[in-house]
Amino acid sequence: MRWCLPAGLALALAGCGQVADISGAVAGGGAALASSNPAVGYAVGIGVRAAVSAGVSEVMKRRQGAEQDALATVIGALEPGETRPWQIRHAIPIGNQQGEVRLVRVLDNALAQCREAAFSVTGDATPAAPRQWFLTTACRQPEGWKWAAAEPATSRWGALQ
């Protein structure tokens, strides 16, 4: 059991991108040692990696949705040309974001009430970084204002996409 402490430290220091790989390797190695069968270890390792990867993806998706909802709520309260600060504070204080939102125009039509806004993103780790502005759209839904822009292949502004 001496390998548990280094494995735990490696897992803690790895970051979200490597958690699934390290968890799968540790679980697979432990299963292979316990069963004396490398095939069992391989199967357990792949299963654990897949489960942890799905869990991390779900957590990141929920955090992203909370960030988008925070921005959309502020966008819904703005008047054209008005600028206000926005922020998101997660329960686990990693990846908290903040910045400003400026309502660019209102896009009302018979189908939906939408608003186009420019926003900046500044994380807690880099509050003095140069400000970059991004454009998005939020539309009124029955449950409130929601993010309406889709940019799944764009990594230009990190986890908010």
C-alpha cells in the first residue's frame, strides 16, 4: 500500500485533463496485482478511465452552463449601451470568472426576444491580463435569459464556450 500516497499525490497534481488517465492506470494496476491477471487489470483500468472521464465531462459541462447562465442573466437586465460587471463563483473556487458585459443591441422579433452583447472574461488568476472582448447572444426563455450562442469548436475564450 506504499504506492497509494504517490498515486494520490499524482492524481491531485495532475489537473482535470489527466485525472481519468491516472485513475484508470492506478485502478488497473491495482486490479492486475490483486487478481494476478493482466487482462483483468486492463479491463478495470479502461472501465475506470471511461467512468472518470464521463464524470469530469459532466462536471465541466455544469460549470460551463452556470457561467453562461450568469452572463445571460446580466445581459437580460441591461439597457442598450449599458455596461455592468458580471461574475461567477463556483462552489469549488477553481475557475471563477468575472468581467464586464455591454449590451450591443436588442433583437426582438415574432419568434424570440434576444440580445446581443459584448463581454470580457478575467479569471481570478489573471485579473491584470489585457482585456479581450467577445460577442454573444442571449434569448428570453420561460425560465429566464439563456445563452444562445454555439461555438463548440472554438477554444479562444476557454471554458465559457
